Amino acid sequence: MATSLASQAPRPRQLYSYVAQPQLYSDHHHPDRQNTPEGPISIAFTRASRRSIHTNNDFIKGVVHVNARLQVKHVTIKFIGKTTCRISNDRNPANQHIAETELFCREQVLSRKPIPSASCPPSRVEYLFEFWFPETVEAAPQIQNNTNFKPDSTFEHESGHMLPPSFWWNESAICNEYFLRAECVAEAISFTLNPVVVHQLRFSPSVPEHGLSASTPLLRAPPLRFERKSSSQSAVPAKERRASLRWLTTGLRGGDKSEDTSCSSLLVLSAPSHYRVGASGRVKLSLQATLSEGLDQPLPVYLRGIRAQAVAHIHYRIPLASSPEEEIRKENIEKFDLFNQRYVKPGIEITQETMLDGFEINKIVPPTFKTYGVAFGYDVKYNLLIDCAGKESEHEVEMKNIVIQPMTRPGGHLGPPEGPPPANGSEESFALAYMMQYAGEAELTNDEPPPYDR
């Protein structure tokens, strides 16, 4: 059915609405090895490889700065992805069962740069490094607590699956992290260990945009039934006092002998079976009159607001040989908003086919994923604020097993990009303080970031 003229009318102005963002990331897992310019060693990045959120095949290039006074034997750097789960012992909560699984690990022994770059801090020497974010999990699961991860449809148990997003929950009860770990092995260091520094990189997986479907199927939620009433003696409905929109839980009400006119209707929400990180979604509302008494024309119904709340289901497990099932499992939920939008009065008039679009999913939303010890899935609760006859009412409907797909990256190339990185950043390195200044900002200056960059 074609969209009605009413739904094609100019949209009312949007009001500010608070959107509860997911709090599922932290970059303070290694406070004792924090990457700071003042330390004996530090990590800095080229302009071309700076990102607030990284994804598969991103180029990671930079230098390790080492204090020139150190008598360096060699400098190494590791690029590591790993998942850690912690579950308290039921008998002794102070003790924890832990499973730490490596997703990939790449290591380089670095060469000193003969001529430091212009931005190299005084009294420092530079050691170049470069990595690529892998496409999938490369490491097979290791034995944990004297046993292995068991095959299970909820989790992965073999390498080759998609890298999970960076994830931090419940004070590191679950942690997916990606980081660089640089170490300087010196000839002689008195009363201390070799200097080590760790720098975390926030990651969200992506898929090539080539060949993806342009349309997203919409699923019909259970219909909302409601009743509208107004006085049959009023010629100007807008000037009369109208009864509130009333929720019917058991069907149409019978036996009402009043002279008020009434119209009972069904409101059907159709929402996506999946959303995509960083992309816009759409929903459809359909108003279907089912019974009308004393009215030549049903009263208009307006949408004043719509909120989609993600109910994230977090499943995690730890292999444990001493457990009867040879593993411990836990499940919990986390709630945040996918979107939340309000409109000025009267709102958007709901017709037989009213399409709403432009609901963008923030890039910090974790996509649905599963790996060796963690699985993450979604239900979505929709809250509709409806206005009829000047009275507002809220209605809620929940849709189960909604998939949040990974964001896309341009083209269909699955390996590292062919050719060198952009010339404006291939040779020049920038001090860590400058890099940290832009960490977390929506846009990075002096670069044209790729579409998946925040």
C-alpha cells in the first residue's frame, strides 16, 4: 500500500530526548603500565592510523619512544587481542574462577630509526612498528582450569570466527580488549624490571559493504488495541474536553450506554529484524480502525514519541574441570537506548502506513557477537507515546532476538588495503599528547577518516 498523504506531510520539529548510551567500554585496564609521554618508553601513532574506533584491517603504525639515556639491548612490541572472564566462587566469593583466552598475538622486534622525525620529543629515540587488525580470531582456545571449552551453539569453540568488539562489563567480570604492549630490554637496569607500556585500542568489527542487501525486512509486533471517545454533540472536537486514550487488555468493552461516540482501533508496529551499527533504521506504524460508533470519521491519532530500548543478554562461561558440568555459566542483562525521539505537538499523524526513518545506531553499540567464553544478543522494547483527543498514553511492545549487525566498511576487499597508507601520515609521527587530545572526539582534524570512523 502506498504511503498516505498524511504520512508524507512535513514532519514536526524534533525535541531533545536523552539517549541512554551503552556503558560497555573502559580504557583503564592497565593503570600501572599507562602510556604517557613522561615514562621511560611510550607509544605514539602516525596521523593516518589514529582512530577513536578501529575495525578489521585498520592500519596501526607508529613509533615506540625510548629514553635516550637507556642502554637498549632491544625493543619489542606485541599486538594482542584477548578475552577475560571472571566468576566468583560460590563458596568463597573472595576467590574467582578466571578464563583468559588469546584471540591473536603478533610480535615484532623493532629497529631504531636512524634519523628521528621532527616531532620526536627531545632526549628520545624512535623505534618503528606497524600492524594490521586481523579479520578473524586467529588463536585456537587454550586449556582453562584443566579443561577445554565445550562445543555449544551459544558460544564459539574454534578459531576463524569474527573478532568480538571491545567490551568491558561489571568491573572487568567480562573484558574483550585489544592493545599494544611495548617493552624495552636494557643492558643494565638497577632495582627495577624492564620498562613496559600498554596502550589500548577500541575495536568494533565490520563487514564489507559489497553485496549487502539495501533493504531490511520489517517484523510485525503484536498489535496494540485502544479505544478513543468523544462527545457526539460537539461540532468542533478540538474545543471540547476529551477522554483519555484507554488501554484495552481483554478486547472491546461492551454495555456502555452513554451518548459518547467511540472508535476502537488496532495500532501495529513493524520494526526491523536487525539493525546495523552506524547505519539508520526505520519502523512502520499502521492504524487500523476496527469499530466505530457515532463518528463519521475516526479521530486522528498522533505519535508524540518513540523509544527503542535494547535489552542486551550477556552469556559467559568458564571451563572448570572440578565443576560437575566441567564449566560454570552465568547470564545477565544490560539496558540502554538504540534511539529515543520526541516530537512537538501535535506530533506525527498515524495513518494506515506511516514510515519513520533516520534512527541511527551509534557506533559504540556492540554488535551481536559470540566468542569462546562470551555471547551477546538482544531483545528490543519499543515505547510509543500516543496522543489522541489531546490526551497522551504510553504503550510498550517487545520484540525478541533482534540482531545488531556489525558496521560496514567500503568495498569488498577482505585483506589489508593494497598499497601504502596515505602519504600525509606515512612518515610523520605525532607525540602521544597530541594523539590523546583527539581520542574519543567525533571527528579527527587534518584527516579524511573512513566512513566507519566516529
